[in-house]
Amino acid sequence: MSAAVAAILEGMPEPRDLRMREHDGRCLITAGTVVLFDYAAGDVVMRNVALAVLRQLGFRGRAVAAVLGLSEAYVATLHSAARRDGPAALAMQDRRGAPGKVTAAQWEQARAWRGQGASDAEIGRRLGVANTTVSRGLGPRGQAPAPGGEAGPPAEPLFTEPEPEPGAGPGPGAEREPEPRAEPGAGLPPDGGRPAWPLPAEGAFRSRYAGAMLLHAFLARADAGTVLARAAGGSGRPGDVPLLSAVSMCFALGADTVEQFKHLAAADAGPLAGLGILPGLRALRPALARIADAADPVAVQAMFASAMLAADPVTSGVYYVDDHFVPYTGAKPVAKGWNNKRGRAEKGHADTHVTAHDGRAVCFVTGEPSGLTVTLPTALAELKKAAGPGARIMLGFDRGGAYPQVFRHCRGQDVHWVTYRRAPLAVPVMLPVITAVTYGGRTRQVAWAEERVQLKDYGEARQITLFEHGRVALQILTSDSGACPAEILSWLKSRWREENFLKYASANYGIDKICDYLASITENTKITGNPARKAATAAVRDAEKALAAAERELAGLLADPAITPAAKNARIPALQKKITGARAAAAAATAARKPIPAKLPASTIDPDAKTALLRAGRRGLQMVLRLLAHNAEHWLSGHLNAYLSDDDEYRAITRQTIIRGLAGTITWTPAAITVQLEQPGSARIARALALLIQEINATPPAMPGDSRPITYHLAPRHGI
């Protein structure tokens, strides 16, 4: 304990003498005869300030929890938040957990059991709840219950207490109700009627996440309501479109998984999509599973891709494609692939993503880990369906797809391609040309050489060699013979937008989360290496080594000057016979290997070979919702930066300062929805945001599943 704390506590009784008394609507916390805190009984902030200070003064969490009538877990949570975030954490809005379901008669029985000496763990076992629930409901042992038979009511909690298990009782002082209320959005009625979670209503709702309402500008532009209606079309339940919209908004708020939704304020997140409150996990999980199982994942993904291209047409026709490995840590026999993040082979599957020239997600396909040469044709087929017949497509990819079979497939689909040349680089024939290129207001000199080359198993292609400091830096191969070389260099340089998409969408929108661990076990028919062929190849290799050894032995004998000619002549017949036998053995091994296939289906090699096929429908639906959130942020940040002019930080400013950090009030009326946002802390961001709001209000958007127009306002600065 520090000297300052020791001085404060000098002369005070031990922590066990800590007490709290209520009198005339005031709460007094004392240590012995010294009054430490005096505040109004309903002042939640002061209660939490007292909690944090008592913990910092050295009082144990158990003692503070007993005095304040809170659980130890809640005291630890608030104390940690205060140390991490400072005083602001003590003034946060409350988000209650689910109310308990232990009846008054059961609590009376529990008190009787405790009076008979039963432990809280034993009482919890009899009631079917956790022992901590019993401790909260009955209060600390040896402390007399408050009048009315219940423990004294605690002050209003700021953070959500850990939710009780099914059947758990209310905490101390919880209001009694004739019938215990279920968790908000606890499920749907069995007759398929109105959902249990509240649907759009009239009124004003304060939300700490009101900045996310700006995402509706892009969602309306992309007609996300139609996409979500198509996803929910198979379920036929009212309220599913707002529910899916709410899930996408939660991903935009930084929740990587549905499980992390519990860390969001339900009353603040629900209004973002037209719900009175965000449904709890016990309602959300089965609802999403029901919608996904009833939807056609292929049709939903195709509609999503078409909507993304319709929202902002790719006039350049340039798209990028790359693989993204998604690890799997379950026990199912999932195929292995190479995890670039960890540099080793792991179980999982691969997503192949196609992005537009500006880094916006367009479409994706999922399958077993393989390689871009295998997955690119499937991704290209999805892109062509989304782009429509006759659309110009230039497909950019890295060296993982730079193989003749990929080039031939693109040529067969009337699609241009551009990629890096795989090593070793070819020696350029043409002399370099130096040209001044201006891009983004900056001019630089670029040296390149252009020529036609013949690629094995493909034919003629265009090769551009880029020079830096007088040496070859890289070589580009493309099928486009008419584009400007500087433009082609720009296209391939912009391929890093695909890499940035995979990096930041993984970090901020959880595109590499597995979502669903359930899988169907089927026969493994994947073509794999034949062990018999490998054994036969090893036999050929050993026979060839034996033949080479015999020939070296004969050559050594003939070249050895220490051996007399007579001795050499005596040993030569035996060595020649050995060589003849080794040559025959090598020929026999080669002939025996020839009819053995190099690869076979895994089930042919091992009849017990099985593989797990993860259900793509549920993850596919979540991926669409994640990519909707990503693209909405991408669009919003680009339009904000037109006024902000901060190319280095505009994405982070949009995501953290506006979408996830700007509070406001959402007002619903029968004819319109109005959003009033608070002023950002930075004046330049506030100026840019005001101009962006004017742009959006020129064509007011609407929420998915709701026709009411949304208008935005920025609250005036204090003192203006």
C-alpha cells in the first residue's frame, strides 16, 4: 500500500468494519466512525465512484460488494473499467441483464435452507441456479435481510451483471412481477405471428451509436432492403429484414461474432435498424439459423454482388481476386490448407474474394483450401453473373494464379487478365523507355520496356518490365494489348487494395470467423497422391542409385593406377555383371511404376477416408451481412474524405470517430425518421461531417424494410 493511501487510512478501523447505512434517502458509507461517502440513494454515478475509490484505497472486492449489495464479479468489472478508461467509465448508461425466474416462495425456502446450515452451492443445486445467484439473492451470510424478506436494494448498476442461468433468481432488490419477463427478443411465437422483439415505433431514442445511422445512405443506394428481403424470403416471418439489418449494423459497430453482440448496449443498437431493442443471444442465434437454413445462399450472394455493382458501377472494369484462408479449430476431419498468417498448414477452408478497383467487396466463393488456379474460375463465374453479359472485365491477381491454365480459362471467357511474372524473370529484349507519369497530383519518372513474349502452353502475351535504379524490379504479364503501359502498372499496383481489404475486413468485420462448427461427414473423394505410386517411385530411385554406384565402381577400378592390369581384368567381368543386373532392376522398377496412377480419390486409397463439409448457408448469410457493413463504411469514408482530405486516416476516422463513437438521438414519426448527431470533438471532422450530411440529405435514404425517409442533423456546438 502506498504512503498516500496509508496516510488516508491512518487511524481508520480495518476494512472489515466497512458499513453502509441508508437514512432519509441518503447512503452513508463509513469505516468505523469515519464517514467516507454521503450521496443520494438513487445517485448511480456517485455509488460507482465510491466503489472505485474504495477499491483503490485497498478494500477487498468481496467487502465492497457485500456493503454495496452487488456481486463480486460486477465490482471487479467496474473497477477494471475505471482503471482502464478513467472516470468516464463510471458514468455510462445502464444495460440490464435478463431478469431472474426464481419465485418468491423459492427464495423463502432458500432462506430456510441457509438457516439450517446448507451451503449456497447446495441451495443453488436444489433450485437449479448458480451459487452466485443464491449469494446475490440472499445477501452475505450473517447479514440480516432487509424488511420484506429481501436483501437491501443496491444502487442502479451501470454495467450488465452476468446473466443468470435458466431459472436463476433476481439479484438483491429486483422488483417482483406477477410473471417473470423473458429476455428481450427471447424468440418468436409458435404460430408465426409478430416477433417478440419490438418493431419500429414512434418516439425519440437516445443512442450512443447514432453515427452508424449514416451507413443507411449506402445501404439505400445499394438497395440492401431487397437483398435482405431475398435472404429472409424463405422464412416468411415479419421483422426478419430489420433483424438482419440490425445484425449487419452490429458488425459495423465492431462485434466480430454474434457472441460479441452481448457487449453492445441493446437499447442503443436496436434503433439503428428500426428495432426497439436488440434481441438477446438466446433469440438471435436460433433466428439467424432459421433464416439461413431457409434461404438459398447462392441466390443471396448473387443478388448481393449485383447490388454492389449497381450501387457504384466499376467503370474501369478492373477487379482483383485472391484467396483468404479461414482456420478451423474444431475436431471434424476438415481439409488442410496453408495459413499465411502463421506460416504453416492447418485445418480450415478458403474464401476467394473479388473486389472492385477501389477495394470494395463484390462477391466471394467458399471451398476447401486449394489454390488460386482452382478457385479463380469459380470466382470469375460469379463475377460475370453479377456484372452482366457483355461487361468489360480485367482480372488482376498475384503470382498464385500466374499459370497457363488460368490464362487459358480467362481467354476462353473473353476476360482480360494482368498478373506478375513468376520467377525467374525473363531478360528483356527491348530498351527501357522513360516517361513522366502524374497521379494524384504527383509526377514521377517511370522506366519500362514493353515487348511480346511467348508463354508455354498459352501463346502470345504482353510483357512490361519495370526498371528501378537501372535494374529490373518486376515484370508484368497481361492479355490486354491496347491499354497504356502506365495504366497497366497502376492497375497492378492497385491490387494491394485487395490485400488491404482482406487485412482490414478480417480485423474489423470478422470475415475469417468460422461462424458454424456443425458439419456433415461424407466420403472423401478428393484427388490426392497415391502412396503406391510414391513407393514405386522410391523403388525406381533406389534402383537408379544402385546402377550409378555400380558404374562408378567400374570407373574407379579402371582409373586406379595402383591396381595392375591383370587384377583389373580379373575384376571387370564381375563388375560388368553387377552393372547389367542393376540396369535390369532399374528397367523393371520403371516398368512396374508405369501402370500405377499418380493420384487417386482418397476414398479409393482408404475406404474409411472421411471429410467434413461445413454448412455454407449460415456462414454465407453472415458474410453477406459483414460485407454490407464493410462496403457501407467504405462508401461513407470515401465521401467523407472528399471534404476531409486526409488520405492517411479517413478510414479510421470514419469507423472509430463517427460510426462507432458518435452519439445522438433517433426520432421516429409516422412519416419520417430524424437523426440528430452530436458534434465530433475535432472541428475539421465536424466541418466535413456537416458537408457530408448536406450531401446525404439531398436524397434521403431509408432503412431496409422501412419506407420512411431518414434525414440527418448535426447538433449545434455548445455556446453557439
